[in-house]
Amino acid sequence: MQDFIASYLDYVRHFFSAIFDPTQRIYLLYLASSIIFAFGVYLAARKAKKSEAGSFLSFLFPKSVWGHPSAWLDVRYFFFHKLIGHFLLFGVLAAAMAFVFKWITGTHLTQLEPTVRGHVGLGIVLLYMFVTVLVSDFIGYAVHYLQHKVPILWEFHKVHHSAEVMHPLSNYREHPIDNLFYLFAIGVGYGVVTGVTYNLLGVLPNDITIIGVPVLLFLFNIFAYNLRHSHIWLRWPGNWSKIFPSPAHHHVHHSCHPEHCDKNFAFMFPMWDVIFGTYTMPEDNRDVKFGVLGMKSMEMDSVWKLYGMPFAKAGRRLKKGWERKKPRTPAE
């Protein structure tokens, strides 16, 4: 019990230092870079319609967002979920990765600490980095697709889409079952890549990092990541949006417009959407409206509903499915 309390207190300290931790999405540098990109969007809007742009502060924090109950529900949910639900999932990714790594190599990952940083050529390091990111991102795409297409999974993933306005903390409006499915799948993917690499090379290549973060993940975060969950529309020009993830790509995914539903599942590489026919990118955001098509605000307007409602709806779906499959007696 004492170890559990100590672990929790350590987790809480880590949580409250998130804005100073480069591994967290709301790290100060990532927030600052998003503000810089937002300022560029603001200048373009001001040039296009000078009388309506207002001040940059009002552009960044509009009343239409911060006056909406959904925005403040995200703030409350952020603290509740991160301090309670997310703590219980802490380590799922690492555990899944370690299990699969041992299954492939016959060696405990923790026993390889001295050799993890073994010397290999730069080409191998770069190849390992790209393969790891591609595999994990493809798994992320596949998991995300299933979360939308499998009715039971959708009941839990719907929590994330229930936000009617968005700001950076809306990123954390996720159900723990959603987190569990995603973290386990990504952990298995990492385990496969690291296990196969170790069997081939005998060591695991060095990571190329910037301030302790893998370089590709750092670039993903620094290029306006926090505008993905925001009201600020930023679309890369031309076909660049099919190559690099823009905030607009994710805005469309959150849109409940019929033409946008079940589109743009990719996280880092939109090419998955292009390859599998789930990519769409309008020229502007006139038809983008956040939320779930047909869902009323009252269905998920509290922290307890965000946690409990998916279980109730998933249970009803399972019950209906079981009743349909239940063999009927002659009397029935």
C-alpha cells in the first residue's frame, strides 16, 4: 500500500510539472510554437478582413470557445482523468512492449540497459527510427479506424468527439478504455519492432533526440500540434497536407458534417488516409462543426457522464447482440 501511495504521489508531481516536460503535449515550447503559428493565421485573417479580426488576444481566446460549457468541462475532465483514470493505465504501453519483446527475443528488455546504446551506423539508426515511427503510426491509424467502425469501441471513443468546442486540453477528453486499447496496441507494435531489431543486430540503436524527445515526435509536436484541438484553422498549402499533418487535418476529423464523418484517421502521416481512401481536406472550415452527429449536449455534459455513459451504452449494445443470437425455444 505504501508503494502504491508513493507511486501515486510521484505520478502527481510528474503531472503538475507537465508544462516543463518535453515528453508532454502541453510542454511550454510546444504551446509557444502553436501561438506563433496562430499569430501567422491571425495576421492573414486581419489582412483579409481587417475590421473583424480584433486583437490577437481575443482571436486566441474567443468568447465563442471559452464561454461554452464544453470548454470548461474539458478543463475539469483533464484534471479528473489524468489524476485518476490515467494513473491506473500508467505503464500499459511499457508492459505490452516488454512482454512482446521477451516473446520475440527470449530476453527481458530491462536486462538490456547496458547494450541498448550499442554502437551502430547512422544509416541503421535512421532506418530504425523511421520504421519504428511508421509502424506505430500505422497501428495508431488502424486502431483509430476500428474505434470509429466497431460499435462497442465507438461508444468509448465518442467521448473524445463529444467536445463541441476545442482547445489544447480537449486533447485529453478520452475515455480510459479508449486509452487502454490504444496504449496496448502501440506497445505491442513497439515490442515487435524492437524485438526483431535486437534479433537482427544484437543491440538496440540509439534514439536521435532533441531535448530528450525522439526527433520525429519533437517535430510533430513543435509544428503547431496544440492547434489540432483548437478553433484555429491552419491548413498546409496544396498537397503538403497529404504529406505532413496539419491542424486542419484533425479539425476535419472532429467535424460532424456528413462529408467529414469517418475521415482523416491518421495521427502523424496523412498518407495512411490517402492510401486507404479516408482522406479529405476542404479549402476552408466553413462546414467544420465539432461534435457528434445527432448527439445532444446533455448526453455527455459532466465528468461522470463522460466516464459512465459509454459503459451503459456499450452494455446495451452487448445485451441486444446477445439477445439476437440467443436461440429461441418452440414456445417463443
